[in-house]
Amino acid sequence: MERVEQPGTAGDIASTSKRPLDIREHVERADYQTIGTPFAKDAKMTARNVNVYYADKQAITNVSLDIGRNEVIAMIGPSGCGKSTFLRTLNRMNDIIPICRVEGEFALDGEDIYGEEQDTVLLRARVGMVFQKPNPFPKSIYENVAYGPRIHGLAHNKAEMDEIVEDSLRRASLFNEVKDQLDKPGTGLSGGQQQRLCIARAIAVSPEVILMDEPCSALDPIATARIEELIDELRENYTIAIVTHSMQQAARVSQRTAYFHMGKLIEVGDTKQVFTMPKHELTENYITGRFG
């Protein structure tokens, strides 16, 4: 198929977007190339030539992307575009899906995370994950946070464990709200508090990267604002990748934004640039609401 030239400026986009948009034009093109800056100067994680299949269906097509150290990168795109699937490749969560096959090269600080000698339990301690729906364990607030450090042997006595639990809850901006009820079930907290508890549980094992898969989709606006403030604070100590359907949230919390479409990484760039002057027609049409 003949290569389609991509516009390079907002003016170009305006002139080409007048014709009817046919999404199918962009689905079967094998010669597409990601626009923008998918690579980072100081990359914490790298992914190269990633392809993901569910049985015979390809969900991710030739994606290459860096996640910069101590940055928040937002992954946006229509439902089913592959952004959550890609996120799960970064800590091998797709390994638990029997029909899923992952191809490509992945590294954390230059270390191959899909190597034969890689311990996935240790990897998931280094690359933690917060899911769409808060999922505290059916245990006390204290035990929810202590669970990871206990199985990884990070505390040698109760005093050390108490310190880890308190520090993790403080980092998650939750300690002052629950300090007098640490023995109460974590499931008894509000939705926003449960999600912050899950964040505290993730950071209790001292991860280097935190993956967040639509962490605020089930929360009210006030709880969402608390989580967003927390993400901004956590960036000082962690590298964060977040999948979100909220473009407003992506604009508020991230420094870089990656736009996915039909399993392909279409555009990556500085968040302000992506939202104000996108370089690709598909990005522009998604952001302006023409589809999605």
C-alpha cells in the first residue's frame, strides 16, 4: 500500500481533517511509524518491537517506547486500543493469561525482564501495579501493607515492619486517616481510601516503577483529585506509567503522553504538545472527540 504522508503541524491537520475520517485507512497499514519522541534520554524502562497476541488475534503491533526516570507517562486511546495490554507487559502480568504471547525486548535499567533467569515475583516487587478497581486483601489495613514486605523478608522484627507500614501509608497520604484503625478491615474503607491503601501496599516493597491501570475510573471527583495529587508527589521517588480514559487527567498528571490506536503506538510527546498541537491526524481527532 502506498505510504500516506503525515501532517507535521496543526495547520496541516486542519486542512486534512475536513475530509471524512475513515478509521479503516489506519488499521491495516503495515508501514506506519510512531510520530514524536517515543525514546527518552534517561530511560528507566525500555520496550522495543513489542508484539502481543491473544491466541491468533494481535493486540499490540510493533510498539517501541521508553519510560523516563521519575516521570509520569500517560497512555491514552480508545477502548480496546491495547494500552492496558502494553502496560501489563512491563511487569509480565500477561504471563498469567495462557493464550497470551509476548514478543519483543524489555529492559529495566538495562536488565532483560523477560530473561529465563528473571524471577517474576521479584520483578513485580520492582515494578508494582495498581489496578482499575481497588482490590484490598480481606485483611486488616496493617496486614494489607505488611503483606509484601513480609513475603520478601524486608523486615526483621515488628518494629521494622511497623515503620514500613507507617511510612508507606504516609507516602500514600492515608496514615492520618487510618492510624487509629489499623486493625480494621481494609475492605471497610471508602473507595478512594481503598485505592490509596492499594498504592501503599504497592510502594511498601520499595518498587522502582509503579504501573497504574485506570486507577481513578471507579472513584468520585474528590477521591480522584486526591489520587492525582498523590501521583504528582510520588514522581519524586518513582517512575510512573498510567493508563487513563480521562484526557483531562492525562493532561494534569503526566509529563509525556502516548496515544495508542488499534494496537499501534501512533504518537508520543510532551503532554502539552500532544494536547495542543498533535502531529498525527488520529491523535488530533481523538483529542477533539471525533471518535473514541
